[in-house]
Amino acid sequence: MHLTQLNQQCLLHVFSFLDKDNRSSLSQTCVRLREVFLDPCLWTRLHFSSPSQLRQDNFILGPSLRYLTISWHSSRVQQVCNIEDWLKSSFQKDICSKHQSLVTDFLQQVCHKCPNLLLLSLSGCAHISDQDVLSVLRSCPRLRCLFLENCVRITDSVLEGVVTYGSSLQEVRVDFCRNVSQSGLQRVRESRPELSLRAERSARMIPDSLPEERENIRKTLQKVLVFS
């Protein structure tokens, strides 16, 4: 029996064992397998291990998507992307310019095409902003789980969005997000006590501050020391 003689459900089951690249390669062998590749039922889960993978055409983004994970665990995140913009050298800025909008642009597509998303997990996505996550919260009302890890630009504004827009949320994690505050976390706990909220290390990390803000803090400390 030839592979293409299997019915649609069997072929979908076969495709489900393949990663995105192998699915795409197999779909290019004949029209029948291309139809299987394009079936929305095949694309309920997507996982990307680097922003560059978001540029590829080996997946289908649509209303069937339920679980989306974008994780980027690389030394570049720690050494370049996680540094405040005003501290980056021109070389570091040049590196960031090549990928800094990739996740943002992709999440905009998710907002338009994937209203039934249930889980969004972003790890090491240093360039995403509060607005990126808030757009997803507004566009995906069924979202149950929001996991953010080492997303350094995320602030308490996202926590406000969780309270305002995340009526379906059951679990939220904001781990190692240094610009999330204890007061922001407390507001979520008070407003949504039934929500499972985790913030490993986030509220205990040193938040970002502009150079002039750091200077004001330094002068204040000097005055305290002078008059103490």
C-alpha cells in the first residue's frame, strides 16, 4: 500500500510525528501530501527554538493553533539582548537590529490569525514589549496560560493587562523578568486570587533605570549619608 492511499486521518497521524522541517519536505513530494501539510488540524502546536525560525515557511499559522512556544536560550541573549539599550555598543546594536522585531512581528500575526490560542510561552525573548503581550491578551480571549521567562522589557503593565483582559487565564508565570515589581504582583494576587501566579526571582532582581534616574538615586544617597 502506498503512503498516499491512506486516508486523511491516518496521514495526519503520520505527519504528527515529524518536526516542521520534515513535514515541509514530505509535503513537497506530491499534491496529496501537500494537502495534508496544509490541513489546519495538523497545526495545533508550534515550538520555535530561535527567532530566526519564525522567518521560515515550514509551518501554518491559523485558528487551529492552541499552544505556542518561542524560546531562545543562547549566549547572545545574555551578553547582548538583555543589556539596556543605552549601554549597548554600536556593534551590539547592530546585532540586535537583525532580529529585534522578529518576535514582535510574529506575535502581530498571531493576534490576527490565532484567536483560539490557549497557551503562550516566551522565553529569552528580550526584545518583546508590554504592548506585544497586551495585544495577545486582547486578541486571544481564551488564553489560559501565559508563561514569560527572561523577557527583560516586560513590566507591571503586563500584570495590569492580566487583570484587565485575562479573564480566562488560569496560570501566569513571569520568571526572571527584572522589571516586574512586587507591588504589581501583589495587585494581581488581590484582584485575581484564583489565578496561579509565579514570579521566580523577578521582583528580587535589580530593575532597569535610565542613566539620569540612577544619578538622582546616587545624589539622594549622598544626601542621606551627609546628614546621617
